[in-house]
Amino acid sequence: MADNLKKLTDLKQKVETLKAKLQRARGAYEQLSKELLNERECDTLTEARTLLRRMQKKQQTLKGDYDTKLKEFEDEWSEELERAEKS
């Protein structure tokens, strides 16, 4: 009987711990949802994912443009840069 009471008490503690974690998760979800709406004008997680994909694509494009311009700069100015490093 005492063993069953101990199991029940332990189980009750686990349930209370899980309830508290669930409440924290819900609060975090609500906060993030508000931030998405206020900062990015996303009403749903689907809209946020779409925005993220668009932003990632734009980032890749910009990185490619940057890499191209850097290569052009290095090709055009490599001799001058080498001279400047030596002096």
C-alpha cells in the first residue's frame, strides 16, 4: 500500500512538472507569435516559413553578387594590393 502511495505521489509530481512545462511552452509560443506579427507581419507559422525562405533566397543572391564583385575587385586591383602590402 505504501509503495502504491509513493508511486502515486511520484506520478502526481511528474504531472505537475509537465503541466508547468506546457504552460511555459504556451507562453513562449504566444510571445513568439506576437513578435512575428509585430515585427514581420506574419499571422501564421506558414507565412513565417514562406518569409524565411524568401529571405534565405535573397541572402544567397546577395552573397553571390558580393562574391562576384569581390572577385572582380581582386582581379582588377591585385597588383596594387600586393605592392601596398610589400611597402
